[in-house]
Amino acid sequence: MKTVGKVLLIPALCFMFMGCSNKEPVDKKEQETPITFSQEEQNFEIIYMYDEMQEYIDTVREKTGKSNETVFIEKVFEPFKKKSHMEDLSIRYVFDPSSEVDKLGESIKELEKNKDMTNRIIKEALLKSAKELPGEDKKYIIMPANPEDTFTVEQMGGVSGFVLSEDVIVLQLSPSMQEDMLKYTVAHEYHHLMAEESNRGMIRTILGGVVLEGKADAFAHTIYPKIQAPWQKPMTPEEKERVIAEITELRYSDDMKYYEKLRKGNSSKGIPQWANYKIGYEIVQSYRKNHPEVSIGRWTSMHEAEIIAGSDFEKITAYE
């Protein structure tokens, strides 16, 4: 996924919280302390926002007359901005408050039951990732997936994520999440953070986004070689040819709607779903095969044109 405002954002959405009314009851649940750990000099935080989401649910149920969005901003989004240190963040860019509060509440109950397992998986994936590619301190903010977001449940293994800044990731989890996809997504998103850390301020194009996703998948596959993401099913030769033609035409555009069409696919053009991920992964793996001496850190920081030029897909950026 990617940095808000700088890169092409992958699926985001969703939210919830636990116990509390505006009357501040005596038995109000204290906010959970972030989970912290380290890999040598690199520090990590895992921050859950299940409580804030439950408070959103409880307040909506009280029928205060406020809109769901107003309640969400007050109970979830404002605390989120403080915890992420993104005070200027716009809710319109990253979140869509759910109106299905009963389903949200059930999701939180299930996620709470599995929190120990979730912690173990995230910690394991981060430590493995940091061992391969160390960097600066990172923070993972965990939120329940919006029950209206069937895409995450049905096609993402119950896990989705996006980069908020060069040191903050947001993960959105469904009770149906698959352990393997959680591991893989943590590693994938970690690489996005490291790519942003090594290329601060880089302006992204569609071609840059394609290679960025390819790098993240190549890295996650290095950490977890036996896990296959939903989008890694190989393309047919015909599909690959059409996808290459499409990204060659759009390569220097920074228009998000074209990038989103690559992700969704276009049957009229013979372009499969996840085309940006599929071709990006092939490009980066081709580069790595051709240049096995290049370290993970080196190709992580490389410009997309250099990666493509050193792969078997050099015609994408070749001059006509």
C-alpha cells in the first residue's frame, strides 16, 4: 500500500470501539497500552483501536441525533490522528464509517478473542521482515474491517492494509482472516514503509506504483516463500501482452482511476483482475533473477526505470 497523498493507495476502509458513554461512567475501560518490541535498534508498536470502534458503536446506538460520520470523527478518527501523529489527515481520503454497527460489534468480539494470536503473527512477521531489511521505528495500527467491505473478506483473505506515512501502517482485519494472509500482508506493507523510507518525497506514477507493488510482493515472498497471495496466479501469454501494452501506454500518468482499473481488471480489453500486482511481481522477480548479486536493500531503493531496464520487460520504458 502506500503513503497518503504521495502514492497510489490500496484498498483501505473501516472502524469500531468498546464501552463508554458521554457520561464517563466510573467503570470506563482504560485505553489499551500499545504493544512494543524491538529488533536490535529498530522499535515497533502495535496499536489496537477496537475500543474506540466500540465506543463509536455504543454512541450510534444511543441515537444522539448526530450523524454516523460525526460520531465516527469524534470517537475514532480524532484519536486515530493523535495515535498516528497525522493531525492533518482527511477522513475522506482513508475511511468510510460503517452503518452496520451490529455486525461491527460482532466482528470486534471475535477479533478480541483472537488478539493473542494476532499479536503473535504480526510480531513474528515484523521481526522476520526487519531482520532482512532493517530501518527506522515502525507503527502498526489495527482496526476492524468494515463489514460492508466484502472485498476484504472475499478476496483479500480477511486482511487489508495501507501505508499512512513512512513509519505508520494501518491494518484492517475481519474475523475471517487467514493466518497466512496476515503474515504476508504485514511483510508486504512493511516493505512499502521501507521503500518510502528510502525514497522520501518521490512522486509516484502508474508505472512506479506497479513496480512498488512488485517489490513488496517479491519481499513478502522472500519472507514467506510458501504463501501465495490471491493475485499471484500467473497470467496467460495473451493477458500478459495486453497488460504490458496497457501500462506502457499509461506508464507516466499519475491518475488514480487508471491505476484502479488495472487492479479491478477490464474484461473488454482482456486485462485480468490484479493486473498491476501481477505484472509488477513478474517485473521485479525478473530483475532479481537477472541480478542475483543485488541486495534487497539496493533494489528496494531503486527507481522503477532501473528495475525495468534490468528485467526482461525493458521494452516498457524503451524509447520508440
